[in-house]
Amino acid sequence: MPSLDSLNCRRTLEVNGKTYHYFSLPEAAHQLGDISRLPASLKVLLENLLRHEDGVTVQPGDLDALAGWLKTRSADQEIQYRPARVLMQDFTGVPAVVDLTAMRDAVSKAGADPQQINPLSPVDLVIDHSVMVDRFGNADAYEQNVEIEMQRNGERYEFLRWGQQAFDNFQVVPPGTGICHQVNLEYLAQVAWTRDEDGETVVYPDTLVGTDSHTTMVNGLGVLGWGVGGIEAEAAMLGQPVSMLIPEVVGFRLTGELKEGVTATDLVLTVTQMLRKQGVVGKFVEFYGPGLDTLPLADRATIGNMAPEYGATCGFFPVDGITLDYLRLTGRDEDRIALVEAYYKAQGLWRDSNSPDPEFTHTLELELGSVVPSLAGPKRPQDRVALTDIGSNFDLLLETSGKKAEADRDFPVSGEAHGLKHGDVVIAAITSCTNTSNPNVLMAAGLVAKKAVERGLIRKPWVKTSLAPGSKVVTDYLLKAGLNNYLDELGFNLVGYGCTTCIGNSGPLPDPIGQSITDNDLIVSSVLSGNRNFEGRVHPLVKANWLASPPLVVAFALAGTTRIDLSREPLGEDNQGNPVYLKDIWPTSQEVNAEVAKIDGDMFRRRYADVFSGDEHWQAIPVTPGNTYEWNSNSSYVQNPPYFDAIGEPAPEPQDVLDARILALFGDSITTDHISPAGNIKASSPAGEYLQSLGVQPDDFNSYGSRRGNHEVMMRGTFANIRIRNEMLGGEEGGNTLYQPGGEKMPIYDAAMKYQAEGVPLVVIAGKEYGTGSSRDWAAKGTNLLGVKAVIAESFERIHRSNLIGMGVLALQFINGQDRQSLGLTGQEKLSIRGLSANIKPRQKLTVDIERADGSRESFEVLCRIDTLNEVQYFKAGGILHYVLRQMIGQA
């Protein structure tokens, strides 16, 4: 829809002989007031509103509110934001493609053209979350892991291959290419996005939402983006706006430059620690100051990547000359680079040393020269530890764990000459988008390996080593520098291109190592160049996990332990028996820069020239062409969900919910991790029993994450978390409930199916902060499929509340000081929700009638948390996807 352009700010820009149309921020400022000191990230949002002003979702008051942020600094006004594109990885992308495919089926059954169903915004799905480090430490590890990956994920990949050819505006980057955030940084991102509209080319800032929290990495390139839940991403790709509050923006001023020997990883761990202490959850962070002039783009991206770890929505860097240098390095088109410069300067979005500092909600400052070599751990990314303190820090961990007395004991490893001690490094992984986008730290890792090999050092035999770069370009420049062979000699052979150790795809430890850890309850370590190190995430047997730069990962593989001070204790001995220290093999900045200088744009152009085609494994996957998908009823990975079964019928008017049963009674802080299926699938669980009924053996269950395209698995895992507490069972942990009447104990899924068979609607009751945590789409989807009509809670996390409405589930909030306890709810009651009608309005009051087991009755009021007119439309249609679908088939 064309913008109303009530401020008359549409202008043209001539670049290299081509005319571009754009919405001018300086022109808008003539009426909105001075915006020159507005943070750059908010200027991007303001441009977005100008371009999408329609009088309904974006009104003049929204423009005034954003322009007036400098006066209020408030985050209490909601705006409707439309990103230019959507980025997905395969774990979160598969269910989105399943939904699109199911929508095509529904349209076809309604007698309309299924080809109407296509993303309206460009969507890129990068398959990067499925490769695991099953094989390592040999020249064939990469090919072996690829073979296992393709076999393990054949059903999912066949489905995505079909989607690749079936949908317009939808591209799939096949497995074995790289990590979605690095592919985004090096290739997909354009900084200045263009679109042809009615014969004119419109230019605007490149923006996106992604279904991975580390989408924020691209903010290092001046591209505004962050992670959202799957439902929000699906809505965005179908042209619906993302509702958000105008954020607070915290300014982070950088001065000086990093000292010799200090890496970008050391910097980002310091920044993460500072921002976590400041408290930036739900806020934008924007970096500024003279220190940006010394900070390479890859370092900026490393900082942007870690935004989820410091808690911010994003960590944004404005566009400047260093941005252009990176676009040129990575082989971007020269006309695009010229457009980026001209457009950002015309909009007042360009940063240079003469730019005035923006104004912020709060500010922090860091002198880059104060940063020291660091790690973070053993359980949280914000817990930075100076390299010199890592040994003493681990000793403190042993003491608090009651293991100090056996700190120096050598425990046997079956069949091996060596033993295993507390603190030994059993995993050393150069992995994750955080660092493998950064050639400085990867070249440094290669140089450390080279110097170590030349001195005769080897990795310790109990260390599982791996190298999983974020893109194939990494392999090219290590090869060109001649450093790949040295990494191979130390066991850092290529194992795959994708997210491995950082997301728990570290693969199995050798059996004797794993057995020794288990038998002796050892606290052992992993050292990885990733961004997350929560206990149990990297490997279930590894309790201490340390984030570090790639060169330090190599160093700890040589040392074999984290009970060491590498600043004064040797890594090992050289061929003559002399001690070798870290300083002896640590490269100088001059040495690193000399290798980085060998990287050129041709490497990137060559690798990305045919990026969507895939290798022979991908191309060999059989695909049945067609506009609709031939669902395989026997598939355990991909199934047609029932969301749209009745879409051919008119949308039913909202009805009161009568005589509903309480499925579960929860306390405070029930997170989406509690609600949504995640992690391993137990054989005795409803999901495990279902898979076994299909002939899938427990060894082949894979994870809930890999089976997000099968609603039969996911709905069985909803509310099945082993740590969730249903108060109907007196605080007992586990996903069970009491089926009423009678009070029979059974899994929540089984009870929900019994209620559904009897036509009984369901309600969930909860305390404060319901749905906090990651914005998991299945927390809302699973709730819907179990037959839950409403969740009544004391308060909701914002995104989960929105997701519930987006799936047609009422979010109702206790008011008048009431809650489940003051009302004496036990789970035996019947509840009726009254006041729903075709005239439902945002935030209206509804009445809930209670019929108790003894026949007594009372009523209480709740606030209906359908907060906006958009959400009223979504709810009346049955959900946000139903709303879009009904529009397409002419029913909305």
C-alpha cells in the first residue's frame, strides 16, 4: 500500500545515472522538529513509519511520538513496524514453511489458487542448525559428518527442497554453506534495500527480523534486525506489521583502541559484562564515539551478535566508511556501495568523526585500551574472567562443589595411558557465528597453531577438537595463508559449516572419556568460541563451559586444562624439552594483519556466486514438483497441521467459553521453556510413545527442535517439561494434571485429548510473568492444539501474549487485586468466560463465572489482553495466519 505521505517528504536521489525514490528524514523534520540528535537506530524506525503511513496501522501520531522521543525518552507507545525481509534457520524455519504449505492446501480446498500463498517480504532460510560433530580430528571428518547429517535429516531436507522450488520470494541456503548470521553479513544484507513499485525504484534501510536470537549480528553492518518468534516471523513475511514499543536506547561510547594481543572476543565479553550490569533487557543499545574509527566491521559484528547475551533487543552500529570497506571486501556490487553512501548521507544516517553524538536514555563508556584477554564462564556469557584468573576461578568452583580434596587426583580412562582430572578440557571448539565471521581471530588461531607445531607442541589426547567455520570463505583464506595444515595437525580439522558446539551439536565424547566423567562425577571443561555456555547446553557431561577467542581455544587444547594461568605457566614442552609459554606462540597484530590483508573480494564472489544450488548431496534429494505438497502420513518429521481445516467456512463469531475445565494451575514465572517442547525426547513421554508407534527407535528420536515440523510430536511435548509444577498436584514436578471430574492423574496431553473428545473447552490459570523467556512459537501453537481457549494470568510477557492472540487463544489478566489464590481455585472448578461478541474491543473487561465442585458459584472480572485493533481482527479470524488466509480467499 502506498504511503499517505502526510508530511510530503517523498524525494528522489540520483546515483550513478539511476533515479531512486525515498522518504526523506530531513524533509520530515521540517514538520516533526529537529531529529538530528535522534539515535540512528530510531531514525531507521522513523523512516519505516514514514514509508508505511496508511492512516490505520501507522498514523501521524506515531510519527510525532517517535520524533518526540528526544523529549520523552519513553517506551510506552506501541508502533507497527514492517521489516524489509525475514531470516530463518532450519530449526525455526521448518515449522514456518509447514504453515505456509498448510495454507496452500487450505486455499486449494477452498477452490482458490494455492499460488496466492507466497511470502510478501523476502525470506531467506539458511540450513545451519543440523550438522553435528560426530566425527572429528581427521581429514575425512567433514565428509563423514555431511553424510550423517543428510541421512539423519533426509525427511526435513526433502521438504525444504520442495519449498525452495514451490514458493516465490523464498530462498533456501543448503546445508554445508555456513551459519545464517554470517551468510547474512557476508552476502544477504544490502544495507540499502531497493524495491520496484509501480515502475519506480524505492530505496530504504535494509531491516529484518529473524527466527534466531543472534540475528542481531547484522547490526554491526548498520542493518537493524533482531530475533522474534516463529509466529511473528510468519506474520511479517505475509505482510503483517510487527507490534513493538518505541524502545529506550542506551548509548555505549567507545574510545581509544585495543592493545596488542587483545582480541574482539575479549572486547565483546567485556561489553557483555558491562551491559548486563547496566540492565538493557528490551532496550536498543547503540555504539558511538571515536573508538568506532579503530573497530573493524568484523569486531562490530561480534559485538552485535552477543546482544541476546547482554540482554538487549539489538546492539546497533551506524553506517560509516568502515561499513563501505567491508561491503567492498566481501564483493558487493559497486553500484550498491555507491547507493549506500549516497542514501545514508542524504538521510542524515551517516556517521563520521564530525557527527554530533546522539542523545540516549542512558550512556556507558569503555576505553578500548583497558580491555584484557578474557574468557567467560563457567555457566553464563556475562561472567567474564580475566585469563590470568581462570585457574583460581576453577579452583573456587571445585571448592564450592565439594571437590577440592580430589582436585589433583588423576582418574583412570579405560584403555588409555592418560587419566582425567577435574578441570581438564574435553572439548575445544572453534565454532559459532560469534567469532568465525571475524578473520582477525581466525587468522590468529591459525598463527598460534603454526607456531605451536613449529615448537613441537601437540594437543592433549583427551581433548575433542573441531573447526566449524561460519562460511566457506574461511576455509579459502586459511588455505591461502597456509594455516589450515597447522590447525589440522593439532586436530582442528574442518567438521562442518554450521552451528555445532555452541547449540549443543558437539556430538558424543569418546566412550572412555564419557565413562570416566560419569563414573567419577568429574567437573570437566569445554572451551569454545561461541556465545552461549549454559550448563548442559554444550554437552550433558560437561559442567564448566568457557567462551573464548579462537586462538585461546587452540591454546587450551594444547594445555588440556583450565586449572592453569597461561600468563605464567607453560602450555607444554618443545622438542628439546624446554617449556613453551603462551607468549611464545601468540602472534603480533602485525603478523595477523599481514594474513588478513590476503583476503579479497573474489573469495566472497566465488563462494556466493551459486549459493542456493547446494552440493551433490543436496541436489540428489528427490523432489516431487507441484504447487502443493504431497504429505507423507508416515513422516515423523513433517506433518500437515490442522490449523486451517475449516478455513473454507466463514469465520465463526466469537462465542462465550462455557463450562471450561482447568487444564493446569501454575504459579509465577512460567516460561516458554516450561511450555514449549525442547531438548531430548523421553521414551516414556507421550511424544516418545508416539514416535515408537511409528517404528522410530529411541536412539533415532533426535530432539524436539529437529521435529518442530510435526505437530503430533510438538503438541505431545507442550507443558511436558520435567521441571514444570502444576499446583493441582501439590507442587509436584512434571507435565501431569488431574483429569476432572474424578481427579485421575495423567500427562497433560492425555487429559487434553480426553477433554477434546468430550467437547470440553480448557483454560490455563497462572501467576505473574506468564510466558517469559525466548519467544517460542510452539508455546502458543501447542497451547492452541491442546484445546486451550484462554490463559488467565496475573501478567504476561509481551511477545508470548501477542503469540497467544495470534493463535486464537485469549490472554486474560486478573484485576482488582485478585488471583488464583484469593479466588481459591483448586483445578476442580468449571469456568465460563462471558462478554465475548462480534463487537469485542481492545482491552475490554470480561466476566468469568466459577462453578465449584460443591455447586456453589461466584464471578470475577478480567481484563482481556487483546490490546490493539489489529489483534481484534486476528482473534475474530481465528488467529493471525487465519486472518491473512481469509483475506486471500475473500472472506475477511
